[in-house]
Amino acid sequence: MTTPDNKPPASEPPVPAVKDRIYRSPMGLVGGVLLLAVVAWLGCDALFNGHGRTPWLALATMILVLPLVIAFTLRPAVFANEERLRIRNPYRVISVPWSEVEALRSSFTNEVRTKSGGKYQLWAVPVSLRGRKKAERRAASAARRSARGGAGLGGGLGARGAGFAGLAARGADDTGPSRAESDKVMDDLRDLLDRCGNEEPAQGGTTIRWAYEVAAPTLAGAVLLVILLVTGG
């Protein structure tokens, strides 16, 4: 018989074996919250203070617009660990093991291409051409400062001083903010791909799940709005 002092240990929930790195767009989150606040404010005002068909039109518009705002601003995220890359886009969730990833491309958008021919955009990691230009200007400015410092140091100490100046310039380039944030994220993902692409836990196939919990309210709001507009005369 079990005594109170010898009770079996309580079962605990399993601890995830691999922890995800999560990447999201800060500007997307901020913009989404602001848009939700504006839509809720205007919609509630029309809903409670409107007359005739206005409250119904406001309700249908809110049912249509709110899921769209959430889908394209708050929902997108990229989850990465040593086994797979999981992409949460507005209406789909794509899970790709690293062994299935062929390349991570960056041009006007960031995307992942799979060996089976799939191509999926990373909505949570938007390319910022402005951010790239700012990073390039910072890198050029740091290089100019290093060159000026190297010229002074080299003139005073000769060849040895020039060598030290060159090392200092390379160190400044390596540690300085010479990359845009979205490009840094892609560098992290490429590093995971290089390290884990051939590992046993990273094997498998691509899976895609549609986000019906987002699409269904959007469709319902659109249908209700169309019915109200058609029957309104």
C-alpha cells in the first residue's frame, strides 16, 4: 500500500525537444494594432449610433475587414529550429524540413524554394529596400572613417601601422550594422540550413495547412456585405 510519503511523482507535460526561433515584422505588428483600433472605433460608432441599414453595413464590414487586418499584419510569423522551417502566412501554414529546402532567396521578397518545386513567400520577413540603403550608407560611412584613421595611423607608424589600421577596418565592417534587419534574418535561416540540412531529424516532406479560422470569417463578412448591398435597392 502506498503511503503519503511514497507517492509516485506526478506526470509532467513533456518539454519540447527543440526550441523555435520566432521572426516577425515589428512594423507589421504596430501597423496591425493601429488599423484594428481605427476599424473598431469607426465600426462601433456606426454600429451603435447609425440609423436604418447603417449598423448592419457596419457589422458586415467589420466581419470582413477585421480578419483581413489580422491575417496580413498580426498573423504572419516564421518559426525555425534545427529540424524544420515553419512559415505562417496570412492563409496558410507551411512546414518544410531543412532537408527539403533547396534555397532561401532574397530579391524584392524573401522566399524559400523546396526541392519538390514549391516556392513560398516569407510574409513575416518583408524586404525593406530603404533599410538596405540605410545599411549600405552606414557601412560606407564606417569604411570612410576607418580609411581616414588608417591613413593617419599608417603615416605615423609605417607599414606596421597600416597593417593595424587594415585589421581595425575589417573589424568595424564585421561588427557594424552593415546589414538590413530582414537580411540578417535570412542569414540566420541560411546558417540553420547549412548546419542542419543533412541531419537525420531534419528529414521529411513539406506539409501545408490552410487557415480556415481566418478565411471563414472573411468569407462570411463578404457574403453578408454583398447581400446587404444587393437587397438595399
